[in-house]
Amino acid sequence: MAWWVEYDRKQALKIIKLIQEVQRDPFQGIGKPEKLKHDLSGCWSRRIDKEHRLVYEVLEDKIRILSCRFHY
């Protein structure tokens, strides 16, 4: 996230909005939520833009952000 804040504040704000949406509903909403397969089975992603994805894991009582830069 620090990279985004330094180099692209607009995208950083979009990522914050996506994270808020994930907290509200991890499986629906903006960013086209997609259930991942294979090595990332059990994780989800949302589009930040054409190149980058927010990748996260839904645990019992929290959300773990795995990546918010590049494509999984």
C-alpha cells in the first residue's frame, strides 16, 4: 500500500474503497469479486485496474490482504 500512496494516490484511494467494500461484503460488490483457484484456492480478488488486483483471504472474523499490486 505504501508504494501506491507514494506513486499513485488516486489508485491508493481506490484500494481503500475496495477494502471497505470487502469488509462490508467479501463476496459481492465493486471490483468484480472473483474466487481464485489452484495455488490461491480459498482466496478472492477484485480488480483495482486492468493490470492490478486486490487479493484477499476471508477468515472467520477478519480479512487478510495478500496483495494489492500486480496480477496474482
